[in-house]
Amino acid sequence: MAREFKPKVVTANALLEGDVIYQTASGWTRDLSQAEVLTDEADADLRLIDASQQTDLVVGAYLADVDASGATPKPTHFREDFRARGPSNYAHGKQEALSNV
Amino acid sequence: MYNYTDFDSAFIKERNAQFRAQVERRIDGALTEDEFKPLRLMNGLYLQLHAYMLRVAIPYGTLNSRQMHVLADIADNWDKGYGHFTTRQNIQYNWPELRDVPDMLDALAEVQMHAIQTSGNTIRNVTADHFAGAAADEIADPRPVAELIRQWSTDHPEFQFLPRKFKVAVTGSPNDRAVTRAHDIGLRMIERDGLAGFEVIVGGGLGRTPMIGKVLKDFLPREDLLPYLEAIVSVYNLLGRRDNKYKARIKITVHENGLDDFKARVEERYALIRPQFSGVDQQMLAAIEADFALPTFRKEAVRDYHDARQHYPAFRSWADTNLAEHREPDYAIVTISLKAHGATPGDATSGQMRLMADLAKRYGHDELRISHEQNVILPHVHKNDLPSVYSALRAAGLGTANVGLISDIIACPGMDYCALATARSIPIAQEIATRFDELKLEHDVGPLKIKISGCINACGHHHVGHIGILGLDRAGVENYQITLGGDGTQDASIGERAGPGFSAEEIIPAVERLVMAYLDLRSEPAETFLQTYRRLGLAPFKAALYPEAQANAA
């Protein structure tokens, strides 16, 4: 039996700012909750190829597992959780941007 | 301090101009990331978890007040107002944007600094004893030699693509504060029959295969240093493994081929290249040494220091932990702790950097040092100025009296910043420091080095911590392994793994149990944690760490 495909998002770092970004249906977002959730393996592979070709915008694109059971995707691994939020010693990174909203 | 020659300045300027053009070509699409990555790494620019990171070399940990001011300005202008001092005597900026990096490098060049060879498979920033030129126990100042090695290794055409990175450390003191036995090459300045020379240690290193360096040459005459180093790196360059990144460091080369075989190859190579060194290097070394002439020390009877010790307990406590013996009896070496309880080890705000720079200028013969233990040092302070220095430091949150104690923790950036990390280090360091501050025990516990790495690469030197902590990812959860009995000094040893790891919640109580066990076990208050460990071995500490296993066995 084929291995179950876990939902994924395409994520990378932005070339200019270096920060964490996620692929949407039409471009990129800095907010995981806005990311496009990929539930089909073949589709996910194609989306990753598409992302990897955008070398003028992104660096190091890869597929990251997400929990898609809620209204918005959530990280399943602590590393992705930190990437989506920022470091724990200062309110820098994405948590800083969120507190400025 | 060493001053750039016109050649140095022109070289840095040209490198910065090249890198500026490379960044532009990356942004306009002429360079792919695969093409750009080795170029940015050669200039100290990493891409980490949340942002780019620029690693700036502080050669042998020495800088002046003007340089420290510029480091502060860079933090304000292009980062988030702080910098992180590392275990390799570098400073890292965690938040630069790609377009700004060429400007940051130009600002550094204005004060004779750069980020060259702070990454990549090259000879990295040469490190040295942070008390160099000041310590009472020193044979000679290691920094002129470190500077000579820097000049020799920078852009050395043969050594730009080594099998793996290559780290050299130098100490001029028999009390090794530079961890020379855990470097690819460690140099200990020694004297034999009135002649100055080096003990050459090779193949030390931490990481996934920790090894204590082996003595390759027990006495190398001083003037033979560069050809001998060139012979070692040259042999490694050819013999070192390029098929497996994890077996590519010189420690594996020496281990797999054996010290005798490696030594024979080095000697053969040395015989071949020695005649090419005509002595120009020794002329250059003499010129460099003139740059490191001792400051003119003030002659003044020590008075205010003793008064302050008598009347201010907080000052006395700080003086007891944060001062080291200077070569001049009226002077002291001040270690400024960047380990305030609960703060991030090694971080300094731009305001703190400026204050330290100003104190160095006013009271410290304009010199600062960065230690591999992530603290800042004022190497030359007259004892009468210590009360003023202390009160200024204290007002800026820099007066923590904990150097060498349990809260003076080395911690790598870990998964809060680093893309390679498998777990976080910083919060563990923060929590241990906070906990022992609450217990008010650390002065009673005495000298105890805790070192934390967030992955097996061991940037946090956990293998040589008296208590080492290694953060791992165990089935998607942060897990922390403890090693005990490590030591980074002249009696270097690799810590022994204590047993199964602990969760992030369990690790702080586990460390507390260890320390409480030590307090019970020590033969007298003067017996340090490491001495007790060496006397009794792992068993009683293991029993304290794993009380349940003990109960089950009973």
C-alpha cells in the first residue's frame, strides 16, 4: 500500500530579506496561515519545481509538513514552528511583525 | 595593535568591491544561488532560519574602541541593535538584508575589519588566548604570531578549497585559555634551552567525532613556523577525505592514517618547501611585533581598589570572580560578563558595545578582547580605576559577577537562529542561569563550566564542558543529552555521556540534581566540580541524574 501523503506547504527564504516565506496559489506570503496547502503528492512536486525555478525571488525552497485539520495550516515540527514565528529569546522575526499590526 | 598596511587596505577594498558586484549580479539574476553561495560564504554571509547572518572576524579576539563603536553602529544601522559574540571570537549579526551587506562590509573596512574566511573550507579566523599580552602567566604574546598566520592564510591560493574548514588557535601561556587541543592546529608557545618555539598540536576538534589534538612536534623553532604550518595544511589538502563531509576534517585524516604516517608526510613536505621561505616572514613578524608593543603602564600606588573592596560587597564579589592577574601587579584584567542571568549568552546591545568601547578608551589603554567563552575583556585596567569601571558596567547591565561560574554558560545560537541546529540552546542557558540565580548558590558551587550546543557540530563546545549539554531532535521533540567531565584547558578531556537524554522541561532539574550531588560529594569547598568528577567518576553523578533507574535496580 502506498504511504499516506501528509499535507505540505512550499516554503523558502526570500532572496533579498532572507526571511521565511510560503507559496500561495498566486505568489508568496510571509504568513503560514495564508499558504497554499498541498494534499496531492504529484501536485506538491510540481509546485516545488515551480518554486525552485523562481531563483530571483527565493532561496532553498522545500516541502514542509503541515497539520491541515484546522481552518489554517499549522506546523507539525518544532523547527517549522520556530520558522513561522521567530526566535524565542527576543520578539524578533515574524512575531515582531505581528505585534506591530 | 596591528595596523593595516596600504596593501591590506587595498586588498580589503578590492574584495568588498568584488562582493558588491557579486551581490548585484545575484539580485539581477546573472548568478544563481548555487553560484552565489560559495561567494557569499567566502565573505562571511550565511542564510539561516529567519534571515541572513553576517559573521565578522575579530582576529585573535582583539579590537580597539573605534572598532567596537563601528560594530555598534552596524548593529543600529543594518541590524536590530545588537550583536552576538561567538565561541570563535567573531561577532554575528542575525538580521541583515542582502542589499545592505556590501555597505556593512565597507563600514567594517573603515576600521580595518572584515568577514573574509569566516566561513567556507578555508583557514578560519585565527584565535588566541583572550588574555594575551596582559596575563601574568604568559611566556609571550601570541597575537603577533596569530597575525602572521592570518596574513599567510588569507587568500592563500593553495588553501582556498581545503577538504573542510580549518581552525588554528595559539596560546602564549602554559594555562591554556584558547582550547588549543580542540583545534585543527593548536600552537603552544614554549621555551627550550632559552630558545623560543612552539609545541605543535594537530587533529583536535569537537563536532560529531570529538578528538583531543595530538602533539605533532614537541618543539618547533619559532622561525620555522610558517613553513611547518604550510607543510601540515598542504599534506592535509591532498590526503584529507573529500568523499565524505563527516570524515573530511584533519582529525580524521590523522586518525585514519596514524600520527606517525602523517608526521612523516609533513616532514617530507617540510623539507621540500623550507628553502622557499627566505626569512621575509620573520622580517614581517618583527614589524608586526612592534605593533603589539605593551602600552605604557601607569605607575600609581593601589589605594582606591582596596577601599572599594572593603566598603562595597557587590564590588568585592565582582572583583573576586571577574578579575584576572595582570603582568603588572597594579593592573587587573577585567572580564565583562555577557551572561546576565536570563540574558542570551554572548549578546550585547549597541549601547553596551559603546559603553565598553568608552571604558576601554578611558581606562583600558584602548583595548578590548572577545573571549571564546563569549565575554568581553578589558585587558589593561589600573586597579584604582576598577571601582569606576564596575559602577559604569553595572549601570549598563554589564556588572554580573559570574565569570567562570555556573551561569557563565557558552551556548551556540541553536535553533533560535541556526539552520543546522536540531534543538534550541539559548533558552536552556537562560533557564539554568535564572534558576541558579534564584537558588543563590553559584558562588558556593564555584568554578563550573556549562557548555551547550544545539546540534552535533558542537559550536557550543559541549564536549569540553564540565557539564556539556547537546540538543537533539528525538522523534520531533527537543531532547538534551548530558556529558560530564569535559575540559578545554591544557589538561583537555572529552566529556563522558551520562545516559539517556532529557526533555526541555526535564533538563533544568537534571542539572540541578547534578550540582546538588556535587555539593554533597565534594571533599571540601575548594574541590571543584571537575576535581570531584575526576576523583569519583561518573557513577555517583549518574545516580543523581537518574534516580528512578537507581530505585529500580535496588
